Amino acid sequence: MKLVILDGYTENPSDLSWEKFDKAVDVKYYDRIDSANVGKAIKDADFILTNKTVLGKEEIDNAPNLKYIGVLATGYNVVDIDYAKTRNIVVSNIPSYGTDSVAQMCFALILEMYNQVGLHNTAVQNGEWVNSKDFCFYKSPLVELAGKTIGIVGFGRIGKAVAKIAESFSMNILANDVYQDKNIVLNNFQYVGLDEIAKRSDVISLHCNLTDENKEFVNKEFLTKMKSNAIIINTSRGGLINEKDLAEAVGNKVIKGAGLDVISVEPMKAENPLRGVDNIILTPHISWATKEARSRLMEMAFDNFKNFLDGNPINVVNK
């Protein structure tokens, strides 16, 4: 039996091990693969692991022996799960490996926006402190989180983890979600609608899935409702934001800024309007990628695979 790992490098750039998979079945490993070569790579596969490599009907039809697809991520939109089901192919995902890492990155972006550590480090390294007439200096206004309001859109595992950190900073917490957990125990907490999130928040942090209904809901209309000193953070899905509208809003000082770990098309295109805009911080989709989170992902991916081999599939997304 043959397992093909299609794009394993981002999950394991050599600091983890695929050993458990190697011991279970014959493994063919690719660091990354061009879409044109996917069909050839999987033609003899019984099982596939994929992260961002697309497996639609055309690709799946190139693998007549395929029985299982393991997605090395929580999101599984890269797989045509409905077609896989018609072929009796089980598709599993990794539901909760990166909660703490993503919440941590969310606050790394917030704190960078509010404290400008990178900006001040660069200034010191360039000699501005050496040449300063004062014992300290600051290149931009510094902002305290205590007493500020964070609006969290999407209040699942990650949204709740962000709320707990926000509570430790003595922030007020607003949340928006289709499903409201009535058992939340947080100080200064309230469920509200999106309009209230926009109007009342100093920080808006996105933690919801991308759907046809909420695609680009952060647009000109939403942004003009926000406070002029507010910031928006996105560690969820790039497609939640209309990037042209956001670039214009920050550039024209409609809002203060944004910290984004995800964008609509990844890797980023050279012409993306977010590039080069002052007060927009961009990181390359790394909130999930701490070694600890990737280690959990690896263990859970193997558990999914082993349970499938044993006839008891878990975390199945196309039942």
C-alpha cells in the first residue's frame, strides 16, 4: 500500500519526522509539487496527505486505488469532499492543533501595532539612541491595551483563546458568532452584532471560517463604521477582507492599521494592494507554524491515518 505526501515541507521543513508513516506503509514524499504533476504523482496512491495541494475531481480520478485523503490542516477546501464521497474515499482533517499558536500570533500582531517594537529596534540599531539628546525617545504613539475593547468575529476554540488573553490584559471583550455559548465565563464580555463590533471595537480580530456569505465582509462599508484609531487583525482567512478597500482605508487614515497573517491569494502576488502601505503589518501565514503546533499536527495526522487503517476513521469531514 502506498502513501503519497504531496506538499510536506511547510509541515516538516526537517525538524520533525515522518517515521511513523514510513513504518506503517510505503511512502513517497514531496516537499512541494506543481499542480501539473499531481496526477502523475498520485496515480498509484492508496492514501494521500495534502496541505494546500488541490485535489479536485480531475486529480482524484487520476488515482483509481485511492481510499483515503488526510488534510494536514483544519481547513479542507482544497479537497472536493463531495466527489471523494462518491468514490468512497474518506477525507479527514486536523481540527484543533494550533489554537494556542494562532492566539499567540494574534497578540503578537496587536502588540506590534500598539508598541512598535520592530520600528524602535530599527531606530536604535541605526544609531538614533546613540545620538539622542534624551534618555528615551519614541517614533510613534504607544498605546496601552488595558481598558480597550477587542471585537472577536468567530468565537470558536481560537476566538475563545484570544478572549482569555484579552481578559488578562484587562480588555473589554465583544464577540460575534452564529452559535452563542451561554457558558462563557469572562469579565466585561458581551455577544453583539457585526455593526456593534465595527463601531465599538479598538481592535477587531477575525477567527471565523470563510463562506460564501461572509466573503469580503470587511469592506469599505464595514471599515467606515470603525473608529479612526482602530486596528484589524486577521489570522483566519484572507478572503474575509476586501484587500483594496482595506489598503485604501489605512492609507487614507479611515482606520489606524492592520496586522495580517493571511491574504486572499497565497503566496502573495507582487501587485497585492496591501504591500507597501504604512501601518499594515504582513506575515506569511505562520500563525499555525510553531514547532509545538506542527508536532501536534503530525501526531494527529498519524492518529487519523492509523484509525483509518484500523477501520475506525476519525475526524472525517465527508461522512
